[in-house]
Amino acid sequence: MSVVSVLKERGFVENLTHTDELEEYLNNNKATCYIGFDPTASSLHVGSLVCIMALAHMQRHGHRPIALVGGGTGLIGDPSGKTELRKIITQEQIDENKKGIRNQLSRFLDFSKGKALLLDNAEWLTKLEYIPFLRDIGRHFSVNRMVKAESYKARMDSEDGLTFIEFNYMLLQAYDFMQLAKSHDCFLQMGGSDQWGNIVAGIDLTRRTIGKQAFGITFPLITTASGIKMGKTHKGAVWLDADRFSPYEYYQFWVNSDDADLSRFLKLFTFLSMEEIDKIKNIQGVDLNKAKAVLAYEATKICHGEAEAKKALKASVSVFGAIEIPNDLLPSSTIPRGTHSSEKDDSVPSTKYDREIIIGKVSLIDLFCETGLCKSKSDARRLIKQGGGYINGNRIATFDQKITEDDIIENEILLRAGKKKYHKIIFE
């Protein structure tokens, strides 16, 4: 099966250009493709996973992926999908962020021996001269056509409008595509649906300047069954960096997926076979939770490694109770099979405290804030008022409740906010 067919079958493709020619090109060539990544943070997040997994599928089918870090365009900001001007960051910040991004991508892609490349468009964009750029590149762009692009229309209709610096972004991304075509024989660009106008512009520029046919694929915006955009919020983002979002929390993110998202997420975010995934699309009840454990395990294994996935599974069982993973459930998964019994585990997020500082002195509201279970004291009060604050499985009754010796079980206390957020207090 061709890689395009695989991407379509697994739900990656929203739109593509030159369908027949693209299939023929990929079937007859070891192709090079690229996706651009925003370097405004030291970590990518779950919202980038569709793009990352698409590159991984390309590599698994013998093609060479390029992850292009937008060090040059990051100095300007992409208006696509934004209603306000992006914060412009320094080259020093971009260089630091690139290191983290490469570490994360290395979990998904094999960069050894040139099998995948990590490039930075600052290498060529920051060397451009304005007048030659306008003469050689700008003349190929129609302003009338550019302002019809969705990324520009949305900004022009916003209160702040579209700045001239952002108006240049389409030209620069198109130039990236042309540059990669010339220097690395890269004739396929992929990206989110909001990049369609930029990708088409790059295809057109490549044809006009070097006379070669280029191609584009865009991916749908992935939302949960409840309509929430995945990993796109800056507050509470599901980061791929273990220091920002622990492997245990990452595992919990996936295991707590909506039942309706299970099959779709298995297709997009694991490499398990479609045949196996199709067999479990109608499962119900406790079997759903078992399958979601497999989803969480596989997604965590890909992002953080198998050792961390096993720790996260063990930690989850220690908090939520035993779970059985039968041999015939998604059998190609490497999740340990059989019954996983509930037992204490150190992988649950925890904080160490001195008994004398805590007992009878610190309120549970303060502890919920200090451990990150709540963002503020008002959030903690609201949680307790609504009956969502727990200590060792018991609902917290009053706002001023403090920890006593009777709350400590084997030198530990387990705090819970709502149904899914846990934190251990460990007394030294």
C-alpha cells in the first residue's frame, strides 16, 4: 500500500494537490518531504503530533523527511490560524528552542546517516537582500490572490488587522519550499489545513522559478469528541517534553480520552495495524478502558520510550486500580499482558515535605495550590465547594481543613482534584 493510501486510511489527509501525479511520484521515487515547525517554545505539544506522525509514516515507507524549524520565519510570525500578532522572539531564544525540538523529534524520526534532516530556514532567509528578493521572488505573487487566502482574510477582518511584516510570510514560506526543492530535491510539503494557501504558493513559485512540479498535503484540524482543539492552548498544554509534562501525565492524557475518540486516536497516534484497530471499533464497557490503556501505552512509548511507558502504566494502576490486558486485544502492541495489580509506585507526581512543617499547620487549599492541582486558592475553594477535592479518597469537607497524623498512611497522603488529577505528599 502506498504511503498516501496509508495516510488517507488513517485519517491524516484533508486535502492534497495533483492526486494522481503525487501517487506516481511517491511510488517511483525515494522522495524528500518537509513540514515546518514553529520554534517559539522549547517543546512541541500534542497539537503537532499529526504532523510528526505523518513524517514518521513517510520515513517508514522509505522516504526522507525534513523537519524545518522556522528560525527565520519565527523572527516574523505566521498569521495563519491567528487573530492577533504573534510575539516576536530573538535568535538566541530560537537557537535554544531548536535543541529541545530536535530531542523530541528524535523519538519519532531516525536522524542517523541522513535518513531525516533537521534544518533551519534562518540559514537562507536571514541572508536575503530586500531589493533582489522583491525583483526575483515578489514579482511572482499577486496581491489580489494573496488577500483571498484564509490566513490573511481572518487577520484583515480582525480588530488589529494584518501588519506588513506578516503580509510577507507567504512569500517567505514559498521561498522555503523553492529553496528545499533546489538544495535537497524536496518536492512535497505537508502541514495543517491552515497552511493550504502557503503550500500552494510554494508549489507555484517552485514551478515558475525552477520549472519543477511540487506537491502538497494538508491535515485536518484534530479536535476531541467534545470539540476541543488538541494541545493548542498555551495554558495546560500537553507538551512532548518530559520536563514540562511528565510521562505519567502524558499517559493519563491518552487514557482519559473520550470513548468516541479511541479508534481515531489509535489510527493517528500509534503505528498499530488498521486491521487490529478495526476489530475493536465496536467494543464497549470495561473493554474500552483496556483498549484506552493500550492507546496510552503506545503513545507514551513512542514519545518517551518503552521504559517510561511501563512506569506510567504501573503508576496508573497504583492510583486507579488493577487492569487486565488480554493477549488478543490489539496484539501487536508491546504493552505487558495479563493482570496488572494495584501497588504503590513512585511515578505518580509527588512532593516531599517535612512533617513538622505540614501537620496541623498547612491547609489543604494551600497544598492543592503548591502541588499544582489548582492554579489559585480561589480555584481550590471552588473545587472543594463543588465536592471535587479529595484526600486519600475521602472528600474534603471544609475550606480550612488541615492535615493531621490520622491522614498519613505509610508516610504518604494522596490528594485528588476531580476525577483524574492526583498528587502524592511524601513525608521524609
